[in-house]
Amino acid sequence: MTQTQAQPLTVSAGRRRLRLINPRSPLSTLVMPEVIQRMTFHRRGLFMPLNLAICAAVVPSGWDVEIIDENLSDSPHRADAAGVDAVGIGAMTTQARRGYSIADEYRHLGVPVIMGGIHPSAIPEEALEHATIVCRGDAEGTLPRALNDLAAGRPSRIYDWQECPDAPIATPRKDLLNPADYLIFNPIQTTRGCPHGCTFCTTPAIFGRRFRQRAIPDIVNEIRQAKELFKSRTFIFSDDDVAGNHAWAMELFEALKPLKIRWASQCDILISRNDRLLAAMRDSGCAGVILGLESPRAGTLREAGKRYVDAGQYVQLIKKIQSYRISIWGSFILGFDSDDWRDCMNAVRFAQRADLCMICCPILTPYPGTAVFEQYRSQGRLLTTDWDKYNGATVVFEPKKMTVNQLRHVQMAAINEFYSPASTFSRLKIFPLKKNAWLANLAIQRGLRYYYSKKNRPLPRFADFMAPDRDRRISKSLGLVQPCR
């Protein structure tokens, strides 16, 4: 779109209006079989758009704000300039194309558009082809300045969080959203950033390795309000590494103890080396943690840039965390250059032996801004820059030791075999009863079987790779050929 000279915004009834939009995303919408929809009480969204709730909290005085979440609607959002002075759009990579389309529609109507989030922060030049302004990084240090300058008719093209790196992490405005719409309505952000530098991760790509903590009284107050207003007792701390700073984390967990809550979050495996920290986590209500394990192979961890861990110690460190009655959800990334299908299978076997409650196993995705993206682009191995496909379930690069279809099959075989009835029983056992983990495992298992039976396709298995007709088996499971009737 062509750029036009920004003019001071017209003030309606003495106040301006900002519309914040969360574009449709496969990562935010609960598109599931009916059996799982019933178990989630027919919620339409997975996570509430915490990013936009934080944006709403930091708009300058004189602005009214609303949030529109396209993931809650059966039909696409249609741009409407009536009663709106500016539009803000947040976008992960898989939301980028839809976000750009919405931005173009509003720009066509003469409404200035501000874009932010991971993807515009990584590729601001691309985002500026559709937006009036790009805010890179934290909203707290960028959005207030952008709106003030826009109102005065002198906006810059890019506002970077590093110009105000000490802006405190804000308390989100949840009053603008309906808790009945979301499976997880009260995510709490306690930190930002990560002290590590993994090659595949967007966090160090955008923020470097700067690690920031939110004011503990603000965290405690937000939890107390959620307990009072929404009757919440269980919380997700939506951090990359909630215990990245052990000393600060100890202070946080001590402050949480009187609240009598249950919580889960993501952190690194280095918590296993601090018994006082593990005890404080347990005593503050930690039910479980997501560990970014990526792989139990040393070579794969080196490729991923995880130089702070030793794969040979994984079992010992995991057992240490579990000894404090903290459940573990392991994250394994499939498709690194050093991995073939057997290595991916062995990662699942490792997860089963380690008695992990759950796993997620996305396909390696070279997100813009990361070292992996630059490597694959320079090698000519990117198959597409259709950002819709950068979702962790689509192969968007040329793998080294597998074909594209083999890597797709590996991911589904990993999910099928880990969540099989025999695997679930072996890992979770009967005593002590892990009710929530059992329910989640059974839901995934039933949903997977429902999906494949509905599609009339065989369930994927690692054994398919060892069959004489493996290519045909894989093609059948992927739906590339119709099974014999």
C-alpha cells in the first residue's frame, strides 16, 4: 500500500477509540472432534489473547479500547471504520497473512494500523507494507508512544522496545474479554525473555537473552483478583522460563504460598539442580512444568544450541523434579538435520521411560528472525514462506535425513504411540492418581482415533518405516492414497 502523510486524529466526543484485533489462528482455535469439545465445555478459544489484554492496559489516557478475537467467530472479521480511530493487530507468524489482510482492509478505509507481535517484530519491513506503524517487542515500551505520536499526526514507522527497555510488565485488562469463551482465561505472565540462546527460538531472536521479571506484588494482586472475580484456583504462568532467575523465582514462590493456588508453567531443566527452588515450587502449588527437552540426543541438542544441558543426565534430572511431586510435560522438536526417523522414535521411547505425563512434539519450524531460518534460507532449503504453514504441523523446509512425508508421518506416529492406552497406563499408573493427566491423555487418544476413523485412514506407527511397503503405508496414513476397502 502507498504511504500517505499522517494527519492528527479526529477526536470524537473528546475521546479516541482503539480497536485491537486477534487474527484467526490454528494455534488459538479449538477445532476438535465433538467428544473433545464436550470435555472442554464447548469453549471456542484455547488461550485468551493475553498480548492484546496487555496492550489494552497501556493505552494512553484519552483512548477507549476494545478487543475483537476473530478465533471466537465462525465468520471472518470485516473492517468497519465507523467509530474507530486506530486499529492494533498482534500476530504470530501463523497469523501474519490474515493479520496483513485485515490491516489492508482498514488502511483502504483510511484507518491507521499498528502491528505488533513476534512476526512483525522479526520482519518489520514486511509488516510495514501493510501497516502504518510497527511496534517491535514489548507493548509497554512502544504502544503508548506510538498512539501519542499518531494522535499528534507525527508517527514514526517503527517503535522499538529497546528504546524503553525498562518499561514494567503491565497487568492485563481482562475485563474486555468473556471468560466463558476460553479454555484458559487466566494466564499470568511473571517474566519475559529467556537467558538461553536456542537456535530455533524466536525469543532470543527478538529480545536477545535479556531476562526481565515483573513486580511480584502486581503478580499477587492479579491472582487475587482472578480468584475473587472469576473463582480461578488454577493458573498457567505464560512464561518462556518462569524460573530463569532462581533467586527471584524463590521470592515469587514464597509470595504465592499464602494464595493456595495450583499452577503450571514452562521452565528449563536447570531447576533440577536447586533443591530449595524445587521445594518452593511444590509448596507454592506447582502442579507441573513444561520442559523444553527437544531431544535426548547430545548431537541434536548441540545443533539446537542447547549448550547448557547434558542429554546424558536427562533421566536423572527429570526423576529429581518428579521426586518433588511435580509432573512433567516434555517438549520434543522433530526434524533437526542430525535426526532420522529412528532418532525421533527414540525420543518417544525416552519420554515413555521417563514417565512423562504428556508431550508435545512440533515439527521443527524455521521462524523468521531465528538462526535456523537464516541457515535454511541461505542453503535454499525453505520450501515456502506461506506463513499460514508455519504452524508446527507442516514441513516448510527440506529435511536432511527424511522426506517431507516421512517427517509428517513421524510426528503423528509419535503422538499416536505416546498416547496409546498401553503407554498411558505404563506412564501414569494408578497410584498416585493423576486425574487431570489421565483425562488429558484419554482425550488426545480418543480424539486421534476419532479423526483417523472419520478419515478412513490407518493410525500412524513407527513400525510403518520398517515395512517392505513403507511408502504406501505412510501415504495411506497421510491420506495421500485411499486405503483398500
